[in-house]
Amino acid sequence: MPIEILMPALSPTMEEGTLSKWLIKEGDTVRSGDIMAEIETDKATMEIEAVEEGVVAKILVSEGSDGVKVNAPIALLLEDGEDASALDGYTAGGSAAPKAASAPQAAPQAAPAPSAPAMAPVVQRGERENGTRIKASPLAKRLAAEAGLDLSAIAGSGPNGRIIKADIEAAKAGGTAKAAPAQAAAPQASSAPTSTAVGMPLGGGAEYLTKMGVEAGSYDLIPLNKIQKVVASRLTDSHINVPDFPLAIDCEIDALLKMRKELNGQAPEGVKISVNDMLIRACALALKHVPEANASYTPDGIAMHKNADVAVAVAIDGGLITPIVRGAENKGLSTISSEMKDLATRARDRKLKPQEYQGGTFSISNLGMMGIKSFGSIINEPHGMILSVGAGGPRPVVKDGAIAVATVMSVTLTCDHRVVDGALGAKWLQHFKRYVESPITMML
């Protein structure tokens, strides 16, 4: 039976992807670990590796195909000893195509003699009950078929949970994992109309606008791209589910700007520290001083994070992504600057790996360079806080009872009240403000 290569889920939010490029062709022999294709997800373009070995028998999805659903077959491999005849009658899912029903006869035919009941098919691939794909070596599949074992009931001890010969021998010795009975046909999906647009009533965008009194033909409806769909879904959930509140404070940044200028004057070639780099470090150090604020809410308890993994909002074509500077409390400014420059560049090129933008413990969004004085952000779950940074500029301040001029930057901290209350958020802001206004303390 041919081995199906499925569209992988390369991120928790991925529902479909674009097959950008094949790196193999029909007739090629692939081994586990070989790079097979480039997949464009909702956040990045990534390479996928083969987890099975065999000869590429058929490519089912052509290059450039968009909207390929996760777990949909994209190619077929032939195992050792199989030839093209294994594809005869094959359909997605590994089953033979059903035969067409014969035309009705003029007179009823005699019923054929009953045959012996068919054995339930042995599960050789597909998914386990928890939705994970079954991985097994060709030898293990052959031994399982000979012994009448159900691969979905066998735990693999090989790389990445792959079922190997030893697992089959252990199952045979234990008398477990016998073939499962054939399952009943899945119920047909409802034909009721649905809408994939977040927060949109049934009928979609055009019907919604018509109901709201917008004249048809007076607008162009541009479909959402993958990033926009994910951002809309996640932020809508956050806005609905997270009881957030804002805390705002002003910081004088003259000393910070002066130190930045001095550091860049002595920095190695190619290193240019930005204000944002210094704010990332200030955030991380404040989280180190107030570890109770470096937390996430879960239904089972509060997750207290051990490292300050700071996610930084980066605008890319068609959306937003948040690459992460991990362990930022233990990194110097030049390291943070170099990492952030690399992450931002690869984010815009859609070359980030999932582990470089998934997770994190805290977020920072800076619109100061665009002239925004102050704003509040929606929390990026599962983070407990997000800092919104506005533009710095000259403002009148009172010093020693007299009016003076200072460069002032407004920041707003949005907190998840389930993990960070007002007093705790204010305590974190006090430490952040101290680092910003006395940046020499970042070096201690």
C-alpha cells in the first residue's frame, strides 16, 4: 500500500498552507530526514522533512497550490518491493476506490451464496485516536500485517515515536494490539452554511455589509490572507476571554539616548543599538526583579516562567509577527541588537522557524517611530502582560520646583488581571522606569 505524505501542521494555528516548492520529483528515492518541499504557513515559509522512506510514486499537489488543508495527502511513496501497480484503485486515505454500481436489472437476480465474513483490515497507517499520525518502518509494517496487529495500538520506541521491529516483537509476545474491528462510516458533515470570517455572521462579508446598509458594488472585498485570519482569531479570543486593564506611565529618556549614542560610538562594526533594544533589556530585567509578573494564566494554575522571553511585534507584509528574544535578562545589548536585527529580517522574509515566534512570556510593541504618542495593545496570549511604547519627544516637566524641558516617552502596560493585579503591574513599571531613566543600571 502506498505511503501518504501529508500536509504537516507546522504551527498550532495552522489549518491550511501553500505548497510553495517541491524539492523532489516523481521517481526520486527519499530517506528519512530528506528535505522534500517548502511550505508557506500562516507565519513563515518552512522546509518539511521526509519521515518515511521510499520512491516518490506520485505528486498529488502541484507547486504554488494554495489552501492545502493540514493532513491532506500531498504525495505518495512506494515502499521497498512495491511498483506502480500499488496505485491501482488507490484513493486518499489508503483505501481502494469503490466500484460503480451496476445498472438495475429487469428481473431480480438470484442472491449469490454467502461468503465467509471478511477480516477487518489491519491498520497500517492513518491516525491514532489522539490525532497523531502513525509512523512505522517498512519492516515493522510487514511484520504487523503478517501477525494481524493494529499499528495504532502500538507505541513506537524509534526516532520520533516511529514503530520498529522490536515494538512488533514486543506486541506479539504480549498478545496485544490485535486488529481492530472495522469502524462505522463517519456521519456526513452538515450542509448548513458557515462562515470562516472571525466574528462574521453566516453569509460572509458581502451579506454582512448588505445587512448593515452598505450598498452592493460600492466597495472591493479583499479576502483575508493566512496571517490576517490567525491574528483576527487570536486577538478576538484574547479580547473576549482576558480581563485586561491598562497602566500608563511617562519615562524621561535623555540619559538613555545619551548612553545609546556613546555605546554606538564604541560598538563593533555592524552593531547598532536601537532604543528598542535597550527597552527589551529593561523589560527583561524588570521581569527578573518582579518574577511574579512573568506569568501566564492556565485553567489548572498560574505558570511562573523561569526566563524572560520577550516577544517583539514586527510588522510584515500583510500582517504582524512576534519573534522572541529568549532569555533576554541574561543577554547584553549588543547580543540583543544582533539577534533582533536577524529575527526581524527573517520575519519579513517569512523565514522564521516556529520556535522563534511561538511561546514567549512577555510582549513589547513599539509605535514610537511612527509618531504615536501613546496606545494600548491587546494581550498576546498566553503572555500575562504587553508593553505599548509611544514616541519620545520634548515636553515640559517640573524639576526642583521649576519648569524644565525633558525628552519624555509614554508607555502603557496592559495586564491580564488573572495573573497581574494593579499593584503588581505598578511594581513592574517602577523597575522598568528605573532602568530606562538610569540606563547605567542595565550594565550592573
